Amino acid sequence: MRETVLEILEELREDVDFENETKLADDRILSSLDIVSIVGKFNDEFDIEISIEDLEPENFNSVDAMVELITRVQE
């Protein structure tokens, strides 16, 4: 799953080092529009529904945080 998340992110923003960044949302590396696009792609790719309540910056600060979010939503 981590590889798929990385592919989606790199497709969206190839200028960002997703492997090493840990404050993607907090440091505004990802804009709100980026996050909306990411959520849409995650919903389609993983057949999930990320809710408004899940749109917290800490869920989008790193690849690992996003993988945890997807895993939580899938349960």
C-alpha cells in the first residue's frame, strides 16, 4: 500500500521529496487543493471514503501518516 500511496503523491507533485518530508501539511508543502486531489485519488484507488473529519493536517504530514489514515478508514 505504501508504494501505491507514493506513486499517487509523486504523480501529483513530482517536485516534493515524499520519502523524507514529515510536515507536508504543517509546512504548507501540500496546498489544500493538493490534499483534495489526494483524497479523491485515495478514495478511488483504495475504494474508501475519507470523511471531512479526517481532513486534519496530521493525517497528511507524511506518507506513513497517509498510509495509517487509509488503513484506519478501511477498517
